[in-house]
Amino acid sequence: MKLIIILLTTLTISCAFYVPLIAPVEYARHDEIQIKSTQVESIHTELPYSYRALSYCLPEKEINYAENLGEVLHGNRIVNTAYKVSVLDEVKCQKVCDVEMTSEQTNRMVDLIERDYDVHLILDNLPVARIYSSPNGDVVLYHRGHKVGTMVQDKSYLFNHFFFRIKYHPGRHPGFYRIVGFEVTTSSVAGDDPCTENSQLLALSKDQSTIVKYSYGVTWEESTIAWASRWDTYLTSATNPQIHWFSIINSLIIVIFLSGLLAMIMVRALKRDIAAYNLDEEMDDTYEETGWKLLHGDVLRPPNHPTTLVALIGSGVQLGATALACIILSMLGMLSPASRGSLIGAGVSLFFFFGCIGGYYAGRLYRTFKGLAWKRTALVTATLYPGLISATCFILNFFLWHAQSSGAVPFVYMIALLAFWVCVSFPLVFIGFFFGFRKQPYEYSVRTNKIPRPIPSQVWYMKTLPSMLLAGILPFGAVFIELYFIFSAIWENQIYTLFSFLFLVYFILVICCSEIAIVIVYFQLCTENYKWWWKAFMVAAGTGIYVFVYGVFFYYSKLDIYGATSTILYFGYTGLMSITFGIFTGAVGFFASFAFVRYVYSAVKID
């Protein structure tokens, strides 16, 4: 009971506070701060663009800021803008520039307005936000970025005046200040002077050139918000913790159901069978074996296509270790939203470094299968999953290149990733595989017969595909609520922060996959089918099928994506996510079933 109280208290604290691991910057009065832009994106399309690709004012000296790996993969291109602010210096209205847009540029801006694009600006690493109210009007929420424009009665109006409200908090030293809030109010103003009172909106018409006059204003407001809590307004607007608790309760109910089913098999049926087998053998030497015990001479016979199975299992272990490490680091605040791209960059880097773990388990398993071509198997383990991901992403990247999107990974970064994989992950997988192959194989308590026994005909629902569909739905049911928030964070540009809940869901998923795989393998052994190796992997990997089906449901019920290119990108990336999910859950189900089979056949007396 104390452990449960401590765990719940820890979860509550981790959800209530956010401590970014970034040192605060203090500014003196009149210090000039540059407003930067990261990207322009929309939830209705998967094609982000760079700020400079749009018809906005450009600064006198254009600066491209360095991005980390995660930012590049996410499509961020950090550049300076023409907007500058000085600490505590207010600006009522200041003209920036006039932009003469050609008909092609006007058409593009109209398309961006129609597709509801957001412009993302940052000040002191804090994203700009616009304020809006909840549907019932009692909660004030933040939305990152400002709209390019708005649609009114099928007409496109461009926002060309921006009023920034900057909140500051006194610093540690007198006369110095910290930025704790960055808000924007946009307006569309037509006419020769955007700083005058003018109720006429700036309308854009397709196939017509337009002159746009940009302007901005700045006001400063002292705030009681501490610097360490300045992200709280963004994070509290992103999710509702009560729904996550409902997700945990739903998952626990499924775990209890599966645990009860497994306990009935293990405690009642299996224990009774073992006792009956051992007793009958002692009393009657003519006792005829039936059921799963009949397979003791074949149950641990190496599977077909062991190289492919070993490669998938090794990749699953590698993925599981990467996911767990990222969740733990995120819980500790090391991969916070304040450090843009840190989660993606850490995930890629950890996956490469954890190649030694995946290689080790793959090597030892291959040794257990009595394999001889360990070098070829290590090569397949190192290249199968990364090669699939790389080839698919490379093809999808062509669509981004064709659309001139900032989401397209530059060629130099692709070469860098390839070099990183060849120089780091590839050798680590080989090293891990070498040591795993040199390790003693997993011990068996039974001997394998030289001649395999025939397998009786199987009922339809015990075949691979029906078993995957029947077994995969329960682990998916344990995580689908949390999966909704993950999909929303990925495809609707939201911030996912409650990694404490995700940490619990991770282990609930592991338990569910382990239990359902054990149940299916036990039923298969009872039908005298000893080919359980691939079945153990596939039934747990069936959860990935439901992840993809949920992705299709999410696309048609939640998203409103425009264009064939964005649709191809969505289903391409969702397919990769489903395959990744299936490989991980398949590896979990395999090792759980392997441990179950070894335990069961070690408990019976074999002549």
C-alpha cells in the first residue's frame, strides 16, 4: 500500500511541475532580442514550410540558426525575422516593410490561408501563442503560433499587423529580467498606412498581384510567473490528466482479465495436467501421452527461417530499450518541449547505440537455434529494420522535395544519418551479436527428436492470421486511449507531456502482450502443433495491425487533411509506426512464450 501511495504521489508531482533543463537568460533594459521563426505548418496537411518561403518581410541580414537532428527531421528551419524588440521598450505601431506579391505568391498565400496554416515564432526559446477560450468559456487556453490569415464568407484575408504582448519576471539580479510569456494578436489591415484606424480588411484574390504593408506593435507586462513555470500554460492547454487516469484504469481492467485467464491455465489446467502426467507415468508404464506433453521431443525444434526471426527479435529488443529509455528521460525532464527536437534526436541516437543490446539477444538466440552462419545473420539483424525504415522514408522524402517543403530532410543530413548508422549502429550490432553468439545457448530440459512428428490439421482460428486478429485486439484495447493522445501530438501539432502515464502504459502493454502470447501458444501446443516460434511472435505483433486500423479511423474521423501528397505521407508514416509497434510487441510475446515453454517442459518427467 505504501508503494502505491508513493507511486501515485510521484505521478502527481511529475504531472504538476515542469522543470526544463535549460539555463535562464536574463536581459537588461533596452537589450535587443531577435524574434525568430521555426516553421509554418498546418494540421490539415503534412507539408511544413520555411518562414522565408512565404511573402513576409525579410531582415536586412538573414541568419540561419543551427538546428539539431530532431529539429531537422521535424521540419524546423530556424531563421531570424524582421521583427526586433527591446526589453521594456513599448512600440505602439511600427511599419516593417512593403511586400509586392506576384500573382503566384498571392495564390500561394491564399492556399495557406485556406489550409489553416500557423506561423511559429519564438522569443527567448519561447513559442508565440494566441489566446482563446474553451467551448464553455470558463478556461483560457493557449494555441502555439498565429494564423497566416482567415476565411470569411469564402474570401481570404491576410494578417499583416501583429501585436506582441511580452511578459517578464524580475531576474536574480536587480535591473535584469526574464521572458516568461510571448503572446500575439493578429489583425488584417488594408490601406496605405496599417498604423491608422482602419476597419477595412486586407483581402487577397487569386491570380492578382498585391502590395502588402506589414507592421507590428509591442507591449511589456510584468508577470508573477516564475521562469521555471513559463511553459505550464502551453502544457496545461495540451491535455487533460483525468482522461489519462481513465486510460490507466481501462488498461488495468484488461490486464486483470488476461491475468485471470492465464492464472486459470497455469494454476488449474496446466498444474493438473502436469500432476496427472507424472502420476500416470509412475503407475502405468503403458500410459499413452496426449496433448502438449506429446510434443516434448519436438517443441524446441529450431523454427523455419531462423535468420529472419532472429533479426526481428533483435530489432524488437532494440526498439523496446529505446522506447523505455526515451520515456524515462522524458519523465525526468531531460527531453522537454523547451528543447525542440530533443525527443526525436535522442530516439534516433539511442536506437543506434542500443544496437549492441539487440545484437546480443539476437546472437544468443541464433546460437540456441544451432545456427552456423552467424555473420550473415548479424548482417541481416543490423540492416533489416533500419533498411526498411530508411528506404520508405527516402521514398516519402521525394514527395516532400517535390512540394518544396521544409519537412524534406536535406541530402547532407541523409548522408550524416547513413554515416552515423554505418559507423555506430552497424558495428555495435555485430559486437553484440558476436558476444551473444559466444554465450552459452538457452538451456533446455528436453531433447529434440531427429525425426519431426506430423502435425494434425488445425482449426481455422488457430492459424496465424486469425490468431493475430484475435490476440492483437486485447493489448491494443489496453493502450488505445493513450494512443489517441500520441496520434494527436504527432498529427495535430500538440504537445505530449504526461510521460508518467506513458511509463505505466508501457509496462501494461508488455504484460498484456506476454500473457496473450502465452495463452495462444498453450492452446496451440494442446492441439499438438509444435511450431510455436513464429506464432508467438506473430500473435503479439498482431497489435500493430490494430494500430494501423486505428490510424485509418483517426484519419477519417479526426483529421481533415488536404491533398494526395499529405495523404500518402500520413499513411506511409502510420504504416511505419504500425510495423515498429508490431516488431516490439512481437519480441515481447516471443520471449514470454519462450520462458513459458521452457518452464512447462522442465516441470514434467520425460523418459
